[in-house]
Amino acid sequence: MTTDCERAQQSLLDGAPASDPAVREHIAVCSRCDAVIRTFDEISATARELRGTWESPELWQRIESSIRTEVAGTRAATGRLRRWHDPRVWQIAAAFVLVIGIGAVAMRVATTSPDGEEYDRWLLRESALQEVEKSEKAYMQSIDRLSSLVEPAMDDASTPLAIAYREKLMLLDSAIAECQAAIDANRQNAHLRHQLLAVYREKNRTLQDLVREEANDQQITAESDSAVSQH
Amino acid sequence: MRESATAILSYGHFVTDASHVSMRSSAAQSDDARMAEACARGDSAAFEEIYRRHGERMKSVAFNHLGTTADAEDAVQEAFLKIHRGASSWNGEASFSTWIYRILINTCYDMLRKRKRRPDEAPIELLPEEGNASRPVDTSMRLTLRKLLGRLPEQRRSVFLLFEVEGLSHAEIGAILGIREGHSKWLLFTAKQELQKLWRMSTREVTP
């Protein structure tokens, strides 16, 4: 391709090949460029005939109808939205929610009747709780008995061991009080119940140790007294 | 002869020159804004006005993109619905009429993509008046060109149709397709180069 051919092609890009005299001269002598430009012109001439016109008597009615339907739909949607701003709608909705809520509660009560599976689970939980409370009671009775035995010794604790025991019992009492306060707020909390039982167990063991120590002391004192009297 | 850009896209109070979008007069801009507002409201008179002024050209553009009058009418109807839905978001960057043609062409692209067939495989419909022997260009040539246009990529085909068939300027085409004026020229040139090759081949096949 020569420079003149390139120039002719360039003029095609600009859309006016025949207006440039130099290009016109080149086309006259270059059959290749002449053929290209002729084809371009032929295509353009044919393209101008492609403009489609035909009668469509119903098209406007179709367009108008579809727009009207769309507008009506939009207005209905807007109207529905506007209706939500009416306080009466909210009152009705609130009443509706209330009725539904009551219904749901009633339904739940009905489905969790003693015949239901839920009731069985509840019963199991309740019986386990009763067992725990029974154990607690047993520990408390034992603790009461032991406490009555060690009480005089604790009141006038003077030895380091007795003082240590008394402090330990005070700590355990304080832990028991905390656990009981928490259990009062949530009776079915298994973890708290477990902790309380553990503290009771510890207090019971401590009191038993204390009673044992007390007995040993008394025995030692008695043996000592008898030895003194024999002498 | 090529019609002037203003004459093609602008009629009556739609008068705008898309080649000078930024220089559009304030009167034209306010007219466009009023028209957009009316379309957003669903004002039937506004749509009727658009149809009266642009309907024929819209049908032609759609027909040359889609190949059948039924599809073209469906595309025009769909474009009008999209104009109603989108008129409130028209921002005035391009003239309202330019925006209308942009919507139409995008609607045609959507319809072409929904088709299973490629555009060149779709049946080519002959318009009633095309059978008229008194027309300057042979019917077979028109059908050949229509078929060859189906082989072009969509943007090149649109540029060719808007420039060569509908007579729009490159500035207007650029505004409609969202491309630069120079790019529009380049796309037309490449479209014609491609068509030229195909045209020669097809005419060689036809010629005994």
C-alpha cells in the first residue's frame, strides 16, 4: 500500500473521499482504491434505503395501555405505602398482633400440656431438683448436728488450730449465703446447686474434722488427767 | 443528502443539538426537564408527543437492529415503559431525545441477547414497501446488507445504522452510545471495511 493509498483510506475515515483533489487524482489511477471507495459508496447508498417505515395502527394503543397499567400499579403501591401512615392502621395492626400473641401463648400452653414431651422433660428437671434439695437438706441436718457439737469450742477458740477452723467455717458460711442468694433468683440453675452442695459437703467435712479434733483433745486431756491422778 | 442533526433528533420543543450537549440552550434544557417530569408522572400526553415525534424513527432503528417488525414494535413499547420508569432519574447530561434513543438501543441489545440465535441467523423480514421495484436500490442488495450487518459486533452495527441509515452525526451517535465522536468515526470506518469484504464475497457468490 502506497502513501497515496493510505491517504485515500484516511479520507474514507473522515467520510469525504471525493472532496480532496489529491485523493481524487489517486483514485483515478489506482484501481484498488477506486474499488474500495466504490464499494463503500455502494454500501452507503444501500444503507440509506434500509430505513424501515410501516404502518402500526395499534402500537400507540399498546404503549398507552402498558404505561397506564404501570402508572396505576405505581399509584396503588404508593397508596398502600401512604396508608401505613394512618394511625388507625397501626391501631388495627397492634390489635391484630395482640390477638396473634394471645393465640400463640394459648397454643404453647396447649402444646406443653402434661401429656406432652415438654412436660416429661420438665418433670425430669423437677425431680432432679427435688433430689438435689433432698441432699441439701440432709447436709444441712448433718451440719446442724455437728455445729451444735463444736459450737462451745468455737465460741472460745483460743488455739491456732481452732481459730483456723473458725475462719474456714466463716468463709464456707459466706459462700453458702452467696450461693443461696443466687439460687433464690434462679432456682433451677444446676451449676449453682452443684456449687452449694460442694460447699455444704466441705462444711460438713470441716465440722467432722473439728469434732474429731475435739474428741482427740478431750481424750488427750482425759489421759493426761488420769496420769496426773495416778502419780 | 444527510439530514441535519437537529432535524433528526429534534422537533418542536424537543429542539436540541446533541453535538453540543453542554451548549444546549436553557430553554431547551427546561423543555427537556418538563418533558422528563411529565413522563415520570405518567402523563399520557407527553408520551403521545414523544411517539408522534420519534415513533417512526424509533421503529426504524429497532427494526434494523432486530430484523422483524414485531420485535421492533415490542422494543419500542418496552422503551416507552423504560422511559416512564427512568424519567425521574434523567439528569440532563444529554438531551432528553438522545436519552430516549439510548434507552431504545439498549432495549434492542437486551432483546438480541435474550435470543438464542445470532442476529445474522434470525429471519430477515421484508417490509411491504421494500417489494416496490421502483426503489433506487435493488431489494436483494438491501437484504444482503441486512444479513451482513447481523455479522457485525453490536456497537459497530449501531454506529453504522445510526449514521448511514438514520443519518445522525457522529456527535449525536457518540451521545447516544456514550462514546467519543472520534471513536464513532473509527467504528463506522471499521464497520464499513468489514462490510466491504463481506459485500464483495457475497456479490461474487451471487454473480454467475
